[in-house]
Amino acid sequence: MLTAKDIMKTDVITVSSETEIIYAAKLLLENHINGVPVVDKGGKLAGILCQSDIIAQQKKLPIPSLFSFLDGFISLSSMKNLEKEVQKIAATTVSHAMTPNPVTVRSDTLIEVIAALMVDNNFHTLPVVDEGKLVGIVGKEDVLRTLIPRNGA
């Protein structure tokens, strides 16, 4: 049975939360990767920044629907969600656009579990963490490569 350790990349490109969004976007494009782990100064995983997080900056701001009731206004959408949307749209650093506390897998996680996580949650990139330390990363391409016979036949 194949595990994350068998397919993960160990030369992981990372950014910090203070990295500028423009630089992070350039890293993703130049390296043809969908996501990059965000690590703190101690090397601990703090989040993940994916292409979709950066693309969110091109979204229009969803204005909450309001209705009047007894001379007051009641919001029909969550202010917390609105605040998150505003932060992503206005992000200048990775900390504002990243997804904090991302879903991770261990190096001994079976490929079937990884594939299910990716499909069920629309994840393209999963950080591999062992004992609190980032040890690799698995992308959809890594999973796809397992379908190609190794001997080239």
C-alpha cells in the first residue's frame, strides 16, 4: 500500500505570513504549484495559501442583505463571513489570504485516504506533518502519477 511518504515532495517551498501576496503568487506560478505551506519562524505549519485564496482578491464584495424590522436593520448574512471576504479581497500579505490550520496528513497516511480528502473537500494540496513538523507536501499530480506504471509500460 502506498502512503504519503511514497509520493510526497520533501523539498517544500514555503512562505511566512508576512510574505507579500504578489511574491507568493509569483512563487505559485513559477513553480507550477497550486498551494504553498505557510510556516512560522520556528518552522511550524501556520496555514496554507492556495491559488484560489489569491484569486479571491478578484471577487466582488458580497453586500449583506438587510431588512428593516421595527425601525432597525437586521443582517441576513454573517458579519464574520463578510469580514473574512473583505480581508481576502484586500490582502497584501499571506496572513490575510491564507487558510489557517489547514487539513494535514501524516507520512504514513494511505493514498486512498489522501485521494478521498482531495476529492471530498476539493483540496489540491495537502501538507504532510509528522510530530508537529512539516516534512512534505502532496499535490493532486503526485496522486495521479501513481496511476502511471513505473516501468513505462
